[in-house]
Amino acid sequence: MASRRMFFGTDGIRGTANTAPMTVEIAQKLGQAAGLYFCKQNDAGRTHRHTVVLGKDTRLSGYMIECALVSGFLAAGVDVVLVGPLPTPAVALLTHSLRADLGVMISASHNPFTDNGIKLFGPDGFKLSDAVEMEIEALMGEDLTGRLASPEKIGRASRLNDAAGRYIESVKSSFPRGLRLDGLKIVLDCAHGSAYRVAPAALWELGADVVSIGTAPDGLNINDGVGSTHPQALQEAVKQHGADCGIALDGDADRLLIVDETGRIVDGDQILALIATLWKRLGRLHGTEVVATVMSNIGLEKYLQTQGLSLYRTAVGDRYVVERMRETGGNLGGEQSGHMVLSDYATTGDGLLAALQVLAALVEAEQPASQLFSLFEPYPQLLKNVPYKGESPMKNPALSEVVEWAEERLGDKGRLVLRASGTEPLIRVMVEAQDEELVQEVVDYVSERIGEMAH
């Protein structure tokens, strides 16, 4: 087995299109390796052919990566079911529903069109573990020529024409029976991404008056000034149309951001607090733990404590949130960035699914979104990215002195989180505390010292 990751990061494989690791050659080899791995794992008791569900977002490079993956899987003797542009959670859902061996989503999520990525899901619809990814990486480093399918066992490719309808119906089934969105005007920003058709359709079918933006993908405009990482367009549209609220998805629709009727942004922490409160009141919350990551605000943690709930923090990445939820049987988790994992309905983050839970709360509360979505006052929080060249400063022994200084300076009034980006040569420095000046001071000092180590 490979001793370190060559291709996989915190959320699959990601990089600039046509540049390693997002090349045709690597994608084809991944198809071959993953196909062979899952054929071997799932051979026992099989009475039908091995199958992979393959979806993508709207990036121009998706066509290229899709063709390379298809050729790799077919060469490994695996049939491919193409579903076209669909949200990442839809691919996870269909993988499990169709009893496929593997699900694959081609997307770089909230990144610009120049990037692309590949996310893998197991037959249960959950993202692959680190251990499985490492085994697939090891296979990618081997000569697989003699292990590929014989001519009569080469796979076939087909298209699932009703894939979008299946996903829409599944998402709508999570909405409380007897409720409708009649009378609600909602601005929906689909980031010119994978949900540009299914998300407006789902909200319209539930009765909402939908004003759609970011629904005209051209291969180059995904996340370009729209979507959950660029909320200004949504904020302006909500105020312009006098909407009750706005919803922004990202490129692959596995995360969301909410804007209330005044144009104020509601992040993932506030959404977690809202759903946790609602589900606890309705007796739908499993246990007393809500799972989030190290990036979630202290304000969320303290609010949950007032509700008799606790916050458990994982490493950054919704896959780690899901792992914790599966260990404990919890059914609610998420990230400040807007990944919401509602395991009663989905195996991964689903922005549209979470949006329906929020909208259900808005309908039932019969009060403005600005009142409903302000459950706690977040602590001042500042995030700074420090670029580096060569070896990561996270491996520098001198870093421990910097961390020790910061922790002494913050005491019990705040916290410091340092982490390396999984996709770029950046160290992310996050500090939060009740005192804004203290937050700025600690961020500046830590970033400056890491910058010195980086050159």
C-alpha cells in the first residue's frame, strides 16, 4: 500500500484541469484501478454485472474527465451508468438506489471552472474511507495491463434518462407531509452548477414562487460571481424582488448558504442551530450530540449547550462529520461552510435537502426569516490563508512555539485552529474570541511567523 497520498486530498482528487492530477491519463487509470478494486471487493454472490454511476457538474472539462473515466471503467469490465449534470448527493443516492458498486462525481465543488475533481462513493452511498482511497492509489501505481477485462467482458455505457426526476422526488419526500411553500417568494442561486435544473423544479413543485439566478451554465461560468461562495448577487436579488429569503448552492450543490429578507447572510452554523432546535422539539434528533468541524463558531457550541445539546468537532471535511455520525448514530451534522448532513435522508452533504428543512421551519414559524435565523451571536472569527513553497510549515518544529504563544494569549477566551489546505499550498489560520482586537492580533502574529517559515 502507498505510504502517502499521491492523488487523493480531503475530498477526493482535485486540481487544475489538464494538469496533474486532473489529466486524462490519471482519470483513466483511476477508472481502471477503482473498477478492479470494487470488482474484487464485491464479487461474492454477484449475479449481475458490476456497475458504476457517473455524474458531473457543468464545467467544460467535465466532458474530458468523464470520457477518460468511462474508458477506464469499461476497460476494467465495469458497466457505466451516465446521469449527466446532477448534484453530488444525487450521485450518492443513485449509487445506493441502483445497487451499483461505485458512484463517481466529477466536480471541484465551489472552485472556479479551471479546476475539476473526482469524488468517489461506495455501494452504500457513503464517501470512501482514507484506507480504501490509499488502496486504490496503490493500484494506480501498478501496471494493470494484464488484469483488465478480456474482450468479451469489456463494460458497456448507458444513460439513465430519469435520474433528475428520481432525485427531485427523493428530496421532496423529506419535506413534512401537509406543508407547502405556497406564498413564499424564494430567490434561488444555483451557481451555474449541477443543480441548475433540479433545484428550481423541486421548490416550484412544492408551491414556492421561485426567482432563479445562476441557472445558465456555459461551461466557464460555474461559481463565477454566484453561488454560496459569492453571495452578493443573491443578497441584491432578495432585496430587489422583496423575497422572503434566498438560498445559494455551490457548484455541486452539496452545500448551501441562506440570506434572510434583509439580505443578511446565514451560514452553516446558524443553519445547524436552527435544524437542531427544530428536530429536538419534534423528537427527531438522535441523541444530544450535533457534529461539526473545528471551524464552527464557539457561539454555536454555547447556544447548543443552552438547549441541552453538545457539539462534537471533527477535522475539516464533511466525510469526517459523517464518520463521527455513523460511529455514534447521530443524524445531524455539518460545516460552517454550509455542508449539512441529514442522515435520515442522505449519506452526504445535500444543500437542497437542507434548504427544505429550513424552509419547513420558516413556514411553520410564520415569522420573518431575520427573526427565525438569528439563534445566537457568533464570536468574532478571522481566517487568513498563508501561502508557502516547498515543505509545509506544519512540519516545522518552531511552529509549536507559535501555537503555544497564541494559546497563552487567548487563554479560555478563544481558540486557534491551524490546518493545511487539502488542495492548495496554503496554511489556514483561524482565530476566534470575544475580543475582535485580540483576534486580529493573534491572526497577524501567527500568520507572520508562519510566513517566515514558508520561505
